[in-house]
Amino acid sequence: MVNPVLLIVVPLALAFAVPLFGLISKKIVKFLPVVALLFNLIVSVMLLPKVMEQPIHVFIGGFSPPFCINLVAGPIGILFSVLIALVGLLVSVYALGYIKEGAIEKYHILYLLLITGATGVVLTGDIFNLFVFFEILCISSYSLVAYLGNKAGIESAVKYLLQGALGSSLILLGIGLLYAKYGTLNMADLAGNIHSIKSFSNFLPLVLLVTGLGVEAAIFPLNAWLPDAHSSAPSSISAILSGIAIEVGLYAVVRVVFTIFGASSFLVFLLFLGVLTLLIGEMSAFSQNNIKRMFAYSSIGQIGLILFALSIATPDGVSAGFFQLISHTLAKALLFLAVGYMIYRTGSMDISSLEGMGKKMPYTSLAFTIGVLSLVGMPPFIGFPSKLMIIRAALLKQETLFTVLVVLVLIATVIEGAYFFRVIQAIYFRGEKSEKKREGAPLSALIPLFIFVGLIVVIGVYPKLVTNFLDSTASELLNRLDYIKGVIG
Amino acid sequence: MNFLSQYIYYIGAFGLFFIGLYIMLTKKNLIKVIIGLDILDTGVFLFLIAIGYTSGGTAPIFSKSVTETGKMVDPVPQALVLTGIVIGVSVLALALALAIRLYGHYGTLNLRKIKEQRW
Amino acid sequence: MRRIIAIALLAIIVMGISLAVREIPFGKTDTKVGEYYLNEGREETGAANIVTSVVVNYRGFDTLGEIAVLFTAAIGLGAVFGSRKKRKVAEEVEKSSLIVYTGCRFLFPVILLVGAYIFIYGHLTPGGGFQGGAVVASAFLLMYLTCRGKRVRDKSNKVVESLGGLIFVGMGLVGLVIGKGFLFNFLPKGEFLTLFSAGIIPIIYIAIGFKVGAELAGVLDNLIEESK
């Protein structure tokens, strides 16, 4: 059996080794992320069926918890790990041809570290370890946002860094308060000791942790950095940030709220926060003229929707939330990758400059359109079953509150459809008629794009492929006692 | 008086924390904001060290003369602070690097004047 | 206006935190994990410095993440500066006075020695890889300030950085293959309170010392060169 710790260690070791490889040959450096992520993808897919029955617990250093750091490779962890490896692999293939300027070697190191951080966060079972991996994720994101070194990139990186660093300090403070009260850092052990959040010394760490992690998860009102950072990073990085980084942040928030604190009374608050984030994200996206900013705001909206679904806290709701998370990751990564080469060709991020793209770059535009349709929730793409599941889960609660919130969610979807329609219209139906020469994206970009398209269509037609796995993720998140027993025994 | 002696380290730690937070919220100059961030971090580290303290405790290091565990402070917060400091240094270095580049682009470090992207 | 909002916000947080901190007594610790490390750490890891045994062995995975964070920052710094067009300006370097120059050349190996001592004896005395590495880097800072014009050699710096990290990971993987898990302390514990004790702890701390020293020296190099 493969040890899940390799999912973290192999990308990290390769990241350390990149400078050595760079001394041998500059050309092989860019293939290292592909190798690492291929390994991660194969290992995670192999582990997936096993962990669905029984989570794998790894004790680092051979001590027993809570005295060591443990990894919990449960359904959620491995599902995320598959998603990270899959999206990471496709984006790294795309980056082979896309990243041509700047310190290329350093880009690939940072990329590997970002993947390491993200995988570490989803697998670890120790709150402080989570913080450390979270920092790897954040610091590599700050540097990658500034990678192009232009005015916008540096400025957004500064903003991102200041807000992120403040958030990190809050997380550390929250961890300190938890350690002071319970004398342990193991998440399962903490969960076993925390019975309610009524006591203020439990409530404050919860608030600090949710606030700190919420900065990375882009929950309103902590998301001021996101539109700038996602729009001024290189497009391959925007895809990873939108597709992986904020989802991992959301995972951390959800893990803290559900597993460590078991805070069911806190969920109503998150429910409203989710809908608020959704509405604000979609409404801001509506008024954008910059295509990448529009996608960035749309990511905020989608994060709100996922948070809403997860906070319903029924098995249906949680599965629907994770389904929507997968669907958003695939679609948004596809969109950023597709738009990357369009911007590369036109040199501008204005929506008006995309006019006539349908003829100039037909394949990229096709992939782009499918991504947009899926994000809006059109059948037969993956966005349709996932949104349907959320609405069904919310209505099954049979409370007036949820009905009202569902109406708001539907309004947000309509707004989303409206602004995306504007982009589609620009691509296909506007622009001068004069036939310019076709100049598509290179093959190293089209292959990942069409793998994403394939996944979106196939899962959209057979949602069972994914939903089978989602039930056990929901039960892992909702059955706190099983999680505690699994680790502490 | 008893209150002070009991909570003096916490007061110090959170005092630093609030000074740092106040600087971050109100100052315009990026370098000052980064300094505020560092002060805030220091406050958090002091708090972490303070929670591990045992009255009259010594460093958790054995030697030929010290072989009893009786009066040793908790080693875990010290390990956490070590990690925390390294992370703080990393963020600080990156922030300063970005500040240098930002100055190169704009010729100023005043955050109210740097508004290419909407805040 | 901004200040008033800031103060109001702070006042709310002060209230919150003071309510929570009241329940944490100062000067009394009976934490489960800490007690266990104090009582069992000697036997289980063989290190006299319990903080070291926690940092490198019990919570070694954190430390691996920690050096990854530092590595990320060092590389990120390089990436942030790397996209800038390099200006080649032959600078007039003003030489420092003979006394300063000679004094620093004399101090340089001594500081390196102190740094090396701190990380080699990290499992017996206060200190360790990060502290020792920082001291080593300070020697390079001294050289930058006095012997202007000299730079850290980029290639060897990179090699040290990489090898330091790879040795740490490699030790962990050996533990995974022949022992009970990643970072398992598979070497003999040796005699307590001697240099050759505590199994893999000194090896890892030496690797960390070199890595941190190289990284911080690289960070200083970058910051000094780019801010000219």
C-alpha cells in the first residue's frame, strides 16, 4: 500500500531538487511539476476506493497521536488530493508553453510548493500543521501573483500579502488560545474536548480561525484582495488560485467549523455569509469590463454558493457543496486557461477586445463557451447537476428561510447568466467580419483544455461518477465522533 | 496588584498585538504597515510563550546537573514559536521585496496614492 | 475618521480577548502533550534538549513545512526580483577602512564557527538549525557591509539549499521504508548527553543549519543587490 504522506513529500522533494536539476539542464526543469503531479494523481486515484471504506491514518515519526502529527487520508482529503493533482497536472502541462518570461525555474519551484501546501492542508490532522501548510500555500501564492513583475501584479501581491499575513497571525493566535485551554494540537483530540461553543474561550478561537482562514477562502467581507490578485497573476496561476487555492481555504474553514468545533449554531451565520458572498460576487462581476476580473468576481460568487451548500449541513447539502466545488474547479480552471491565450493574442483584457475570437481561435472559444455554460448551470454540463443538487438539498429542509435563500441563489444564477452571455456574444456575434488569419493556441494548451471539456461533459452526463464518492465525504464531515474515534482510537 | 502580576505577560502580548493592528489599520506608508505587521506577530509569539510558562520553571533542557522534569516549562509552545518566527521572517522578507518593487513602479510607498487597482 | 473606526474595532477585540484570556491562568501548565514530551522525550528521542526533540522528532513534519516556507520565501524573493530587467552599472564601491575590513575578515570565520556550534549541538544545548543558520547568515551580512562588492556564489548557494532540503526529506523517507513511519528515528539513540546521540536529530539539524544559512544569505544578497 502506498503511504499517503508521499503525496506531500514527493512534490516537496522535487521542489527542493529543482535547483539541482537546473544546474544540469535548464530544459528539464519545466517537466518536473508534470512528473510530480502525475505521481500524485496516480497515487490519489489508487487510494480513492480504499479510503472510501476506511480512512487511512498516518502517524508521522512513529509515535501515537496526539503526541505526533497525524495525517487523515479520509474521503474528503483524498478527493481533494485527486482534484488538486488533476487540475495541477493539466495546468502544469499548459504552463509548459505558456510561461516563457521571468525566472522560469523559480516559477516551477513555487508551483510545486503551492501544490505541496494545498495537499498538506487537506491531508493533515493537526491544527498547527495545517497552519504551516497553509502558509506554504499562501506565501507561494503571493510570490506567484507578483511573478510577472508589472505594476498591477506587484500592487495586488502587496495587498494580498498584507491581508493574508494579518489573517495568518489571527490563525496563530486562535491556535495559541486552543492550546492554552486544551493542551493539545491534534484536531481529533481538540474535537473530543470541545463540546460546545457557548463558552467564550471556545467561541473566540473559532472566530479567529474562521476569520484568518476566511481571508484565503475569500468569504465576504475578507475578499478585497481576490479580484486584483486573480486578475493580475499569469493566467495559469489564476487558474490554480481560483480552482485550488480558495477551495482549499474553504476546506480549512469547513473543517474547523464542522470537525473541531462541531459548531452547528454557527452554521446559520455561515449560511447567510455564503448567500451574501454569492450575491455580492455576482453583482460585482456584472459590472466588469475586464474579463479576468469578471471571472475573479464570479469565483467569489461561486465560493459563496459552495459555502451556502455546505452550511445546510445535511448529507444532501454537504455532498451538493462538494459537487459544486468540483464543478467550479473544473470550469473556472478551464476558463482561465482558455482566456490566457486569448489575452496573449490580443494583448488586452477588455471584453471588447475578445470580439471575433470565435473565428480567430475556434477551438479555444469552443472550450471557453463550454466552461461558461457549465458555470452558469446549463445541461448537459457538470454545473447543471451540481446546482440542481444544491437547490434540492436546500428545499428538502422545508423551511421558509431556505426557500427564501434558494430564491436569492436563483437570482444570482440569472445575473451570472446575463454577464456571461455578454462575453459569449462578444466572442461569436460581434466584431468585424473581415476574416483574419486563424491562429489558435498551441497543442500544449489545447490538450489540457479539451481534457477539462471532456471531464465537464462526461461528469455532466453521468453525475453518478462523482456522486458515489460524495456520500462518504458528507458522512466524514458530519459524523464528528467517527473522525475522533478514528484518530484517537 | 495581584491582577497585574497574574496577567502582566498577557497584557504585554496583547498590547503589542493591538499596537501592531492599530498601525496596520491607520498608517499610510507601506514600510510602517509592514513594521506594524511585525509588531503584531511579536505580540502573538509573546502570548504563545506566556501560555507555556510554569511559575519558577526552567528551560526544558536536561544536563548533568538537571535531571528532574519537575520544574520545566512546556516545550510545545516554544517549538510553535520557533516555527512562527520563521514564518514571520519569510513573510517579512517577501513583503520588503515587494515594497522595493512597488517603489520602483510608483516612486512612492504611500498606500493611499497607489490606486491603480481599486482597493 | 479612519482612526476612530480603528480604535472602535480594537476596543471590541480587546473586550473579546480579555474575556477569553481570563480563563487561561498564567504560570500553571498541565498540558497533556507537553507533560508527555517532558517525561518521555529523553527515552523516546535521546535528545537532552526537549524543545529540539519536539521540533525535529515529535513535530518534525512541521519543521519540514517550516523549511519549505523559508524556501518558498527565498525563491519567491528571487522570482519577484527576477522579472526585473537587470541594469548593468559599474558601481563605484567605496572601500571600508582598513581596520573595519581586517576586523571583519577576522570575525567572519569565528561567527561561522559559532553558528556551526549552535546547530551541531542543537540536541544538547539551547539552539538548533534555525538559530545556527541565522548566525551563519549574519556572518555573510557582515561581509556584505564591509567587503562591498563580494557576493555569495549563486551556484554553490543553490546546491547547499537543495541538498539541505533533500537530506531532510531523505532521512524521513528512510524512516518510512525501514521504520515505523515518515521521519521515524531509525538510528541508535546513543549515550545520553553526548554529541553522538539522539539518532537522526543532529543530522537533520545540521542539514537545516546549512539550508537556513544559505537561504538567509541568499535573501540578504537579493535584497542588498536589488535595492541599490
